[in-house]
Amino acid sequence: MDLTFTPPSTVRARVAPETRYLRVLSVCLLGYALFSRSFAYIGVPPLFIGEVLLAVGVFMALPTGQLGKVFESWAARLWLTLMVLVLVRTVPYLGTHGLDGPRDAMLVGYGIYAVIVASLLLAKPERIRVLVERYSTFVVVMLACAWLVFIVAKQLGEAQPGLPWAPHVKVVQAKGGDLMVHMTGIVAALILGLVRSTPMRWAMAAFSSGIIMVSNRGGMVAFVLGLGLAWLMRPRGAGVGKFVYAFVVLIVLGAIIGPMVQVEIQGGSRDLSVEQVVENVKSIFGRSSNALDGTKRWRLLWWTDIVNYTVNGPYFLQGKGFGINLATADGFEVGETGQSDLRSPHNGHLTVLARAGVPGFVLWVALHLSWFAAVLGAWARARRADRRRWQAVFAWVAGFWVAAMVNASFDVFIEGPMGAIWLWTVIGTGIAAVRLSRTHPGLLDSANIPLHDHDADARSAPRQPFSWH
């Protein structure tokens, strides 16, 4: 009989630095989604958390040896070409505009996150499975907190204190359009079966979407279009019925209770009511009876001016460069001169056109369309092979991308880290997913992805321990 004493092992498996990085990135993405600029300004000016995380990510991605595979994607190649053009239009103005040049150039520069994320996922394909599984945690936190943070931010407004190192940034900030992009992803995940759905989650999704939707027309359009695409791309058996039922109940309750409870948001310019949603819709397709028409006209005038001096004018090839304040240069500054921090025309795509000219804009459009085409192609292959988990993943990234791009057409979203890091992370995930769906088609078969209760594949799939690899 062997009487040798073997003490229990207390040594934990070593966690790879790349895995730790992905964990930190996941937490930061939650912070950006929930607290917007308040979270983005964590750091020591001018070095904030997004830039630090980007620099560390570059050092994580370089040793993986996956950069060659990432740049086999046409989207990555076109991004690199655009990045070179942006640098050419930024460097000459550093002496004149200082750090404003690199700040504006990060609209494209944050694309490095796509390269980082794609490289790390390709280095260990299992990570994409865990990334999908961990999205459930994001969904739970956002459904519990997003609506509350939104209401607090809008009710307190300018009355709340600013951050000590950035007084112009309030302690609690939230933008309706940005939150609606994330609500698109959350509801799409519930519809597609990427996260487990419960009556409470459906109810909270409808409630949060309804509360946040009233503040932003662009976010409302982004939500409808992004969710519509995800639904069209849904795998067999998925449906939107529960969300529709929950949303109908919310509208009915809003119509009954709304007149009894008057809650003002946006400094009193909008109400939290069904009538406000109607006004938002009317202002999109025609004329409304409130101040919404004024902001729409302001945008259209500025956008027309940008098209005139680029497509039809002297800035066709070079644009106005990165660093110049477009609001001041174009004569659309709001507030007192020199007091407004407005720099972009509330349209990220036209910001690229104004700063990089028509060549830069063409590259911008081409890189996004090539990425979208690759995702659609991979989705079609998954559909033919009846790989419903891959179908759901591609439907989700496509729906989120559409919502982000639409919101960026009406607001300052991808010009800052709050929206840009999310967008480029999703693009990087899409690049990796397109490749892995070919090289590792069975990668998601064992994932803890519920899909739908009547899905035989979901019931028979073995459950795996929840951990990063």
C-alpha cells in the first residue's frame, strides 16, 4: 500500500498576459458603454485609459505572429492605407494645432484595436468562444444599470460636479444614441440566442430601450436598423416575439401613465413620454412641432457645406486636415466663441470627408463595405452548413456594426474612445470570426451559447467550464 503523502495542489494555472489583457479590455468596454466620457477620462491628461490600453495591446499583439493573417483581410489592408493618408494629413499640422491633430486622427487610429483583437483571437481561437459567453455578463449589468445611469445623468445635467482633472466632464454622463447602439447589441443577443433569455431580461430590455430612446433620434434609427438586420440574419428558430410583446406593454403603460408623470430630460427640451417618441419620428421624416427641427436644419446646413468644399470644391484631394477645429473653420460654432468644445459636424463619415478629402472618404467607405461583405459571406457559408452558432455571431456583429454606423451619422460617436473602441473591437472580432469559421468550423459547437430552447443542437451540446483560455 502506497502511504506517500501528496499535498493538495494550490498552484493555479498561469494566466497568459494576452488573456489578462482581454479581461481588462472587456471591463473597459463595459465602462465606456455605461459611463461614456466619465470613464474615458480616467487617466493623467493627455494620457487616458484608452490610449494606455491601446499601447499595451500593441505589445500583446506583436509577438502572436498573427498580423500576417489579420492583414489578409481587405478591410485591414484598406484601414492601413487610410491610416497612412491620415498621418500625411496630420503630421504637417502638429506645430500649428498641437495635440488636437492626433486627437482628431484617432477617429481612424483607434482601428489599431481591430488589429489587436483579431490577432489575439486568432492566436488562441478558443478565446472567441469565451468572448461570446462573457457577453452575458455585459448584458446583465447593462440591463440593470444603463437606464438608471441615463436618467441620473439627464436629471442632474450641468448641476453635478466635474472631474477634478477635467472640470468640463461631469461625474455621471450618458448619451442616448450611444446607449441605443448597445441596446441594439443586447436585444440582438437575446433574439439570436447568444445569451439566455428570461422574461425579466426581455422586460428590462424593452423598458431600457423605451426610456433611452426618447432622447435621441439617431439612436432610435440605429436601434431599428441594426436590430432589423440582426433579425433578418437570424438562425433558424430565432424570433423577436417576446421583445415585441414587452415593448407593446411598455408603450401602453407609457400612454396611460405618461400624462400623470412629467419627467424632463435634455435640459427640459424633451419629455420622457410616448409623445416625445412620436415627435422624434416626425422630425426624421418631416417636420415636428418643437426644437428638433432646429438641430436637424443645423446639421444639414453644415453637411451641405462640407460636401460643397470637398466633392465640389478646393478641398477635394486633401481635405482640411486633422487638427483644425471644423466648427470654427466652417462657421458653425455654437455658444460663445472659443468656449465650445464642438469640433465635428455630428457625422463621423462626413468628418472623414472634411478632414481627409474624397480619397480618404472613399477608403473609409471601402474598408467598412469590404468588412461587411466578408461577414455576409461567412454568414452565408454558415447558413449553408447549418452552423447556427456562427450564424448568430455574424448576425450580431453585423447588427451592432449597422447600429454604430447609423448612430455615427447623427452624432459624435466614433470620434472619441467611447464609440470608436467598441466599433473597432467589433470589427476586429468580425475579422477573426470570418477566418476561424473556415479554419475551425466546430469551434462554437461546445460553447455555452443557449440559442433557443427548442434547438436540438443547444440541448445536446456539452457544457464547458466557464474560463478564459
